Amino acid sequence: MSVSETPAPVPKTERQAGMLFIMIAVLIDMISIGLIIPVLPPLVGTFARTPAEHNLAYLAVAFAFGIANFFGSPILGSLSDRYGRRPVMLIGFCGLALSFFVTATATALWMLVAVRLVSGAMQANAAVANAYVADISAPEERAKRFGMLGAAFGMGFILGPAMGGILGDINLHLPFFVAGTLALVNWLYGFFVLPESLKPELRRPFEWRKANPVSALSRLGQLKGVGGLVFVLGLSGLAQLILHSSWVLYTTHKFGWGPKANGLSLFAVGVMSVIVQGFLMPRLLKAFPAHKLVMWGLASSVLTNTFWGWATEGWMMFVPIVVNVLGFAAGTALQSLISNAADARTQGETMGAVSSLNSVMAVLAPVIGPGLMYLVSDVPPTDWLAGAPFYFCAALQALSLFFAWRHFARATPSASAAPAPAGH
């Protein structure tokens, strides 16, 4: 597969319109997801009697979503290559709405686990949205366009967690009802407004063999120019997911933060994501080749996670969020390198494989992150060991940096660098 197989480019005005549509869909999607981040761990805690039980219960809930998403993502990605991006995204919006409403009314832990299994199997919106952007973007535009999409994700994380923290202070169940309503609004938007991005002549038959997650991951590693980047993607993704799965548990244990404080911290993450990916990304890509941006971003993330584990005051958690500019850019640069290695007919399969790899990490993360928090749950908040999840994330980012360095050292300069965004 190669970029040379890409068909005639989509007209510029059509590409711009399609980009606006998908950014709106992703924004609504991420607001609905972000709403529940500050309140899901406390809600799970209502079904536990001790901090140790709380960590294990949250582990079970997060694990259920990850394992279902691992098997579901490559299937949905391949289905989007066959039937188009739009219908698969509509399925995802339905899965989110179901998940939020059932979670809001759950009366037992098993209900939370069951609904996360269902929603995990139905939800591949991030992978399909990335394939959508690849459909409507020329290869040289993709790094910039993925940055714009990342900004929409970030904007959702500005509004969602802040709203979730405020609503969660009123009632723990309220953010889930609001999130479910937003997911239904997004379904209506997708049904009546969102255009299809994959032209009929570019669709290909669905094959169960290729939808197998293990097979999809194997083909991802065989793409020319990807190779060892699979390890970089997996390890750095695992670090991010451990961070997400243990952030609220950690800040609650160490600093006594509640939903509002956690919502504000995630608000800060969203602001920086929008600034970096929405405004600074073109300048960063002009200053650094994509492969250099990946490596500097990973190095920055090593330092960031180490500092978080060491922090002794709550305000210190905000400092690395502001400083870690290159860390916010690394994922987008890495994704553009992988997308450019796939042809126009397999973007859904490729992005589904990437999502499936992330889902493997999502299976491991709630075992490792909350598991580490479980081990240090009796450690005094002032003890340096309380930061164990973040030290582990720093080690993972350091290992991914090693694999990135080894991959790019072996690659030719043309294989390492993604084209600069058009117009820059």
C-alpha cells in the first residue's frame, strides 16, 4: 500500500466543508465523554466500602470497556471501509447514549460493567473520525488536519470535564443524563447533517479475516514506513491511558480533590490541547519534521510524568500541563506518519487497527493504573511512593522514545518526515 494509490483529490471547498462537519461531530462527542470523567470514579465508589474496593471496582468497569473495544474497533473500522464512515459513527453515538443513560440509573456494579461492555463494542468514533479526515485530506494536509481534529477533541475536554465537575457537585448522576442527551443530539446531527466522506468507488468488501484484531494489528506493523512505530504508539498510548485511569484516584488520594478540582485540571489539559493542536501545530511542523516532533514530544512527556509523581502540592499538577507543549503535539505527528502509510481504501481498517491497539492498552491500563493505586492506597499522601502510577508512565514514555529513536535512525529521511502542511 502506498500514498500513490490515492485517487484524485477532493475539491478544496468540499474538503473544508467536510472538515467543519466532522469537527462539530467530534466536539459534541468529546463534550459528552468529558462530562463523565470527573464523576465516573466517584460514582463507582458508591458501590464500594473501602478505598481498596473502590480501586478494584473502577478497574473492572474500565477493563470491560477496553476489552470490548479491542474486538469491536477493527470490525467497525472495516465496516466503515465497506459502508462508509457516517453509519458507523451513528452506531457509536447510539452506544454512547445507551452507556450514559444506563450508568445514570445503575443500581449495582454489575450494571456498570455490563453497559461498558456494550458501549465499548459499539464505540469506535475516534478511529472513524480519523479515517474521515484522511478521506477528505491530501497526504500533505493530514498532519495539519489531524491537529485541527485534536483541537476539537481538546475543546471537548475544556467544556466537558468543567461542566461535569460543576454538575457533579450538584448530583453525581446529573452529568450522565446530560451526556446521554448530548449523544442523542449528535446522533440527530449525524443523521440529518453530517455528509459521507468515503466515495462509493473507494469502498471494499468486508472480510472477517481482516477485521480480526490480531490480524489488523499485524498488517498495521507491515505498512511501509510504520514498523517499530507500532511499539511507540502502543507504549505511549498505554502511558496516556494509565494517566487517565488513575488521575482522579491519585489527586483525590494525594490532594483531597473533588469533582470540581478534577474538572478544572482536565479543563486546563483541554485548553493546552486546543492551543497546541489548533494554533501552534502548523508552526511546530514548520520548525520540526514530524519524526523530530514525535521524539521531542516523548522526551517532554517523560519529564512531565516524573514531575507529576513527585508533586507535593495540588497547584504543582498544573505546571507541567502548561509546559508540556511538545507532548501535546507528538500524538498528532505520529498519527499523520501512520495515516500517510495507508492508501485511500484502507484508512478505516488502518485507523481501526490503531484504535484496536489503543484498546489493548485500554485493557491493560485499568489493571496497571488503578492496580498501582491499590498497592499504594495505604501509603501516606506525602510519601513519594504515592506517585507510582506516574513514575511508571514516565518509564513507558522513555521506552517508547527508545523505539522511536531506533525506528527513525534506521529509516531514510524521506520515510521519517511527513510532508509539511499545505500553505506552510
